[in-house]
Amino acid sequence: MAAEAIRLGTSLGEAVSARPVGEVVTLHEIAAEERLLPPLDHPDPSHLVVSGTGLTHLGSADARNRMHAMKPEDMTDSMRMFRSGVQGGRPAPGEVGEQPEWFFKGLGGSVVASERPLTMPAFALDGGEEPEVAGLYVVAPDGTPWRVGFALANEFADHVLEKTNYLLLAHSKLRPCAVGPEMLVGPLPPSVRGTSRIRRDGSVIWEKEFLTGEENMSHTLANLEHHHFKYDLFRQPGDAHVHLYGTATLSFQDGVRCRPGDVFEIEADAFVLPLRNRLAQAPEGGYFAAREL
């Protein structure tokens, strides 16, 4: 449908409205029945790229105050990256600002629908939520990236591994992520207010508000998009992209250690349905060695 809208020169909303109306369904019921797929996929999962950016949200005023009080020689690379975004991540339209932290999550097979398990590998040290908004994109035949909408996302990462050594960040991000269940077409509201919670044995063990949208970010969406799509690799005609914009709220910061069976629930005022997934862990996979031909 996105490809058709690009070909006809219409918006995705117009393309949807032009389709005949079918059976009327109740969204909450079909979500509970696990019938909702992720809002964007690709016939060939290897042509759907999942990536993200970090250190893009302003976070608490206290954190910013501590950042500005630090001497440059005492700052970590993460804090330098955060400060560069605060200072240069919001350029004028058409201009290039500071580049954000960037990471690769996986391909289409790593995208999990709402109500389906988020499975961490047997070797993982942790499986923790990250409530975010993701941009959904399709690359046109001429190589132009088109944003077709936005979705709630649980970026899901191994924070214990990342804390062990920051150079293991790339490893900690190679996990599935949950996206959906809806696509918001048109612009993202300037400020999106949401709630992230964890349920264990039916009871809420952690809950916290999170803020996203450009008013709460150190980078504009346009700047994040430029620094992703500036690479020829990510402008291949026919490819699709799920790009996660980052967060400032996660339970790991509050000392919560998630365990299999916990349920992540993310909701926000710009979306109707919550994104909900149960944490699972894969069985031991053994030792993987390449064989010599």
C-alpha cells in the first residue's frame, strides 16, 4: 500500500481511504486474539532494516545540570554525545546537525508483533524494555526514503551486558524488538506522553511515565532521518526500515531486573492500543562453529 501511494503521488492516508471498507472489527478484541501483525513488514524480511538512535531525549533536568557542571575532561563519551545533541541536534530545516549515536538491531525477522513473546537468547544477561516511538519507512524506486508513519516500540536490549563494558553496546542491541500494534499516519505530535509498566504474576511491579516527540528530544526527527539515510546502504529501492528514535526511561535505571514471564506494557496518548509483550528466554543453543569447506 505504501508503494502504491508513492507511485500515485498520494499520502498513505489517502491510499487507505480509497480502499473499499470490509468487515467491521473491534480492535481490542483482535489484539487480544493475537491477530494484529506489526504495522510494516516486507515480503522478503532481509529487506527490512531495523536500527535505532540513542542519547536523543532530554531526560531529567537534574541529569542535564550534572552534565553542564562536569569538566570536559571528566565527561564520558556518552555524556559528550548527549551534549553534542543538545547543542547541535536541532538545526534549521534543510541543514545538517550533529549526528546521534546509531546502532543496528536486526532485519525483518527481529520484529515482533504486539501480544507475542519477546525472547532473549539463552546467553543473554538481561532482557529489559525501552519504550519508544519508531519511524516506519519505505524506499522508493528512485532511492528516496518515504516515512509512511509511526508506531510504538519496545526496543528491548541487554542492559547488564552494556553496563559490563560500553564497547559491548552493539552486542546488547542484537535482540528482537516489538513494534505496533498500530501505525500513526501523518505527523507525530510535538509531545507524546506515555506510560511504561511491567507486570509480574498479574501485579504491576514497576510503572513510569515517559515523554517523547520533538519537544522532549535533543534532536529533530529530520536530523535523525538524515543521519540514517545519508548512507547509500539505507537508500536501496524497495527496502523498508524501522528506525527507533530512543528513550529516556527504562526500568533498569531503577534497579528492576526483568525475568521470563514478566509482561511489558507500553501505551501513549498518540495511539489507541497498547504494545504488550511477555518476556521469554530461548533454550540453550550450544556452541556455534563455522565449518571449513
